[in-house]
Amino acid sequence: MSKEEINELRSLICFGLRKAEENMLREKALHNDTIVTMSNGKICEMSAKYLYRKLYN
């Protein structure tokens, strides 16, 4: 594979991961679920609705 093909593949994979994260957060927000994430070096549990609004609205 050429560097250009590798960069294109990497870009597509990153795009897919971002879409999967958005879909997961949207689904969890619809069900009022929480998610476990890392914030400022600490593991915390937060509302999926809050995080979805913060990132995608």
C-alpha cells in the first residue's frame, strides 16, 4: 500500500469510529443511561445526554 492509500484508510477508520461513538451516545441518551469515561485523568460516570449535547449539539 502506498502512503496515500494508508492515509485514506486511516481517515475512513477514524470517521467510522467517530460515527460509532456518536451513535452509541445518542442511543444511550435516548434511554437516560450513563457512560463511564475519563475526565482530567480521573474515571467518572456521566450522563450520556449531557455528553451528547456537549459534543454534538
